[in-house]
Amino acid sequence: MKIRADKVKAAKWMACHDTNGISMNYHCPNFSGQKSAYISKRLQAYIKDGRTDFMMGPIARKLTDADIENRASYYRQPGGV
């Protein structure tokens, strides 16, 4: 089941963005309910456009296109499902 696979992969981001996409840390953005294109664009910016962040930059640069699609698909749903 795709949603289940998305949830398992998104769980790796739990420490900062929580599994539901609503961060408890004000330094980390909330992803829950964001459009998947928005999330993808922000992640791609670390890889292609030189966006920087001491924490997220190194993480994002390791993501494949499939990983980005997966995270965007999961977090676009309110509460991360």
C-alpha cells in the first residue's frame, strides 16, 4: 500500500518534522497539508538552486527524486495520514 510505504519513509523525519508533519520545534517548518509541489520545490532547491541550511541541506542533498516525491506525497495530506 503506497500510503503505508510513504509513512514508513517519512518516519525518518520524525525528529524534526514529526510523523504528522506538524513540528514541535519552531526552527522546523510544518509540512502537513502543504501542496506536494511546494514541498518538492523546497527540497529540490537544496539540490539544484543552492538553498542552504546547516541541518536540512546535507539531508536534502542525499535524497533521490523518488525520495522527494515520497515525502511530498506523504506530508501533503493533513496530519500525514
